[in-house]
Amino acid sequence: MAEDVKSMANEETKATVDALSSSKIPSEVNAPIQPTAVTTPQPAKEVKPVAPEAKDPTGEFDYSTCKTYTVKKGQTLLDVANDVLVAYQQLRYFNHLNKSNPQVHAEQVIYIPNDVVVVPLGK
């Protein structure tokens, strides 16, 4: 009986070795699955130029979207305010000109506000 068990074990081992060494291997084993990279076309990114942010010296106002006016020889701030149709006090405050003596000189650039500028009392 022990010999029968040994011969059966030998036959099973031989069958297993024959199966592993045979050239009849399933196709799934022969060709391993290779991962494939899937690329999705990306739309081209639009690059927009960034305008430099222009601020006044105190950082209170943003001058980047304002119009500018170059003072002509002989003009006063009141002349400039009348030319650009902006209130004198608003123009003075927006450009940080001295309240008691708001002098402008030829070729000076004055910023023109787009909206109403609230001038605090006493400024």
C-alpha cells in the first residue's frame, strides 16, 4: 500500500512537471498585459498679458485703469479739472496734491479718476 501511494505521488509530480514544461501555455500567460498610457488632448492655454498695477505712492488708489493728462505750460489744476470735466477737489485729492497749495507744472502727469472720488472732510 505504501508503494502504491509512492507511485501515485510520483505520477502526480511527473504530470505537474510535464504540464509546466510543456509548450502548451495559455495565451494569457504568454503575453502579459502591458499598461497603455491614455493621453487626452489638452486645449492650448491662452496667455493674457498682465498689465502692471499702477498705484499711487500711498497705495490708496489704483491708477492702472485711469486715464492720464499731461499738464500744458501755464495751466493750473483748475484748468485741468475743467478740461477733463472732473471736480477740482476730487482731482486734487486723487493725485495727492497739497490742499493749501495744489500747484502743477508743465509736463506733469495727472491721473484722472474713472469714478467719483470721495474726499474726506478736511483733506
